[in-house]
Amino acid sequence: MGISEDLKQSKFTTPTSKAIVNIIYTGNWMMQQQHDLLKPFGLTAQQYNVLRILRGQQNNPMTVLGITERMMDKMSNASRLVDKLLEKKLVLRRECPHDRRAVDVIILPAGLALLEEIDQVQLAWEKNFASISSEKLDQINEILDEIRNVFTNN
């Protein structure tokens, strides 16, 4: 289905407005897909993002500020997300030895194990994109990068 059918809207003011609506709609649709994928694991997309960021640190601690800078959802409260992951015993939080005002966060083995489990489900879900050529996927990535660059360069 196309955006016109999904939204039951046959006309858009301009091709630009149609593209904007399509990007927002598709982004929300993808977030719902991720929500459904993560629900059985008891994680939100933002918590999952924090765990993936910490896994990327390869057992090196990271401050909450560092996590915030790398998050996909810049509006998320990383401190609250870390608290939730702490409750689930997926991360460890400790005072930073170099700066008492900062807090270091590190992923625990349970967090790594959960990510490995989710990775398998995520890879299976990504197979839905098999019909889209790698060239088209590259184009999508280039166009999305270009859209963000238009606003960051102004």
C-alpha cells in the first residue's frame, strides 16, 4: 500500500508535503514494529537503544551524558532509562572515579545475553526487507541523511 491508501488521502499539497507525511508515517510505523518486537522481552525501544550503546562500549563504562549524546531519541531521559535497566539487573551504575559528579554505566552479562536473544528476532524481522535491493536500501539511507543534513547545515 502507498501513503495515499494508508491515510485515505488522495491529494497532498506538494510532493514535498507528501514525502514529509510519508517519512513521519513510516517512522511511526517502524517504531510500532520495534515496540511489538521488543514487548516479549520487557523492553522499550529506548531501553533497547541504551543497551545497544553500552554493548558497543565493549565493557568500558559510559556516563549517562555519553549515552544521551548517542541515543536515537534525543528527547529520552537517559537517567530514567538507566534506572529501569538497573531494576531489571541488566546494567550496573557506579560513581565515576575521575569525576564524582558523573555516573558510569556498564552493561552486565544478563544485558548482553538479552541482546543476543533479541538479535536473533531482529535478524529474522529484517528478512522482511529481502525483496528490497541493497542499492535501493543505500539510496534510502542517502536520502534520509541528505534530509537531515539540509536542516543541520542551515
